[in-house]
Amino acid sequence: MAEVVLENVTKVYPGGVKAVNALSLHVADREFVVLVGPSGCGKSTTLRMVAGLEEVTSGIIRIGDRVVNDVAPKDRDIAMVFQNYALYPHMTVYKNMAFGLKLRGVPRREIDEKVRSVARMLGIESLLDRKPRELSGGQRQRVALGRAIVRTPKAFLFDEPLSNLDAKLRVEMRAELKKLHRRLATTTLYVTHDQEEALTLGDRVVVMKDGVIQQCAPPLEVYSRPVNRFVAGFVGTPPMNFLNGRILAEADTLYFDEGSARLRLPDRLARLLRHRAGEPMVLGIRPEGLSHVPTGRYAGRENTLTATVQVVEPLGDKMDLHVATPAHDHLVCRVEADPSLRDGMKLTLHLNMDGAHVFEPGEAGVNVSLDVTGERASAYQTV
């Protein structure tokens, strides 16, 4: 096994298009790191540079103790699993899994032992004589995984391997991948556009935008302490609600003026933001932080908004309410299922301000509600 290190890696395509910009990342030995972000953010380009399928414009890539910038892909001792499986259609499952070992001159008996052992591990031993066209999508994905595993590489690279599977199978394969990583303990760099997949799989999650790392941290930290508005809006389903307004100070109390209501900021935020009184800011609150029922963490009369229900989306034991306030056209609340909730009805929304964040204006506005010396510093850590 080996660590993977990227130091100030940049990729510029013809025409001056900068796909990856001075990216630094340290994937520790046996760690599972997930790169996530919208299309065009540079995550797949980063993975392909590690694999050797794209040239590095500048910067250094190390796998183990070796700089691999000029090393051919076949000599980097990594295994890559692609979105489209990339299986040889004329070969059986057995031959697909054995092919890489055969090219490396591994003895036939050893190949047979490895292929059959990995096939048992993945539950595809009965499929070894079939060809890819005779397999389901999930079975093909297991074969692609098996072909990578038999090589016992220094690192696994996954490029959106589950995106072609249906929703139910994706969930099942996520669990299988997590079990496999626990069993094999191989350094893994995984790319996906699905933030739910990123949060469930990664030891750390790297959120990217425009070729730059926005945040690199454990999944729960990325979710609960996003460093800027982009991360806050990208991670989480449904995404975080953003309310434009300004900070108001009144005696010893700090408020956020949303335009139609004043929301009292908890002491934690008041201590951090008192010097920002009078400035325009953006309040961020997740859908589960709003409720139409004034109980528990939502109790109290101060932090409420008058809202009109636009759309009700039933989700079994939960409901998503799409609502509008006098000052904001669209907010989403995730609440317990309640058949009495209907489109067009008026509600009083109660906000759990203990879970709120405050951002500077702009799409990438910094989260000013994090402790600069503590929480935000750790959240920005990338190497």
C-alpha cells in the first residue's frame, strides 16, 4: 500500500482552459478519499493525472515514495475502475479478470488462485464463464472491481463507478465498496458528482469547484461546518436554504433581519458577529432546521417566519415543503409526514437557530460563523 500526494498540481488545456489549479492533497496510506463537485470542477481530471492518463502541466504527483509525473500508467502500480466498466466484450469474466495479471507474466496457477479467490469475495464465482453481454449492470461492475482487486495495487482509483446503476443498486454497491475497503485496506481515491455517495463512502471528502479545493475534511465536518456558501449549498439534500439580510444589534442582543422578520442569533453567533453589525449577510439554515410545529428545539416565539406552502413532496415518513415568505421566494423545509399539509396553506415556520450559519454575500461567501482560529482553520486543511 502507499500514500498518494499531489503538490500544487495544475492542468491547463489548449486555449488556456485551467481545469485544475494548484491543487495540493495528501491521501494517507489505506485512506479512502472522495473528490466531489459539479460537472467541470476538475475532479476527474485530477484522478486521470494520478493515473497517468493526463499529463501534468505543473506540480508533483507522488505514489508511495516515487514521483510519477513521467511514469507510464502501466508502471504506476495503480488500478482504475471506470464509469463504463471497460470490460473486453469478447472475453469471459474469468479472462477479463486475469488479463492484467497475464500481461505481467504472473504464473498461470497463481492467476487462477487470485481470480477465483476474488470472485468468491465478490459473489461472482458462478459468472466466470459468462461474457459481459450476459451480465447485469451490477454484475459488470463487480467484474470491473474484481479485475482491479486481483492486481493488489498500491492504490485504487474510481471514476464515478456507480453512476450507471439504478438507485437501489447504487445503495447496495456503496455498502459493498465500504466493506471491501475495510477488508482490503487499500489507499483509494474516488470521484463522484453525487454528494450523498461522497458522504457515505469517504474517510475524508474533498469538495471542488473550478479546479480548486473548497474544503477537505471528514464527511460530518463538511456537512455541519461548511467553510463557504458553495460547500454549504452543494452538500446536503435538499440543499441549505439561504436568506439574504443584514446583522442588527439591539442592546446586548444580535439579530438577523431577513426582510420580513427579525431572527435572534444564539450567543455562539452573537459573540463572533457583534463587530459585523449593520453589514449585509446571508443566513444559511438546512431544511431540517425549519418546522411548522413549535416544539423541542423549535420552541419559542422569536424565531419564526410567515410562509405560504407552494409544493408538498411526500417522502414516506417525511415531507419536503417548498414555501415562500414575504421576503424570499423559495425555502425548503423537511418535516415529519403530516397529511393535513396542503399546497397554498399559510404556516408559521419555527427556525432552529442553533444550527444556523452566517455567510458573507456572494456565491462563495465565507462562513463567518465558524471560529477562525479553530473550526474554520481545520476545515480548510487540505494536506
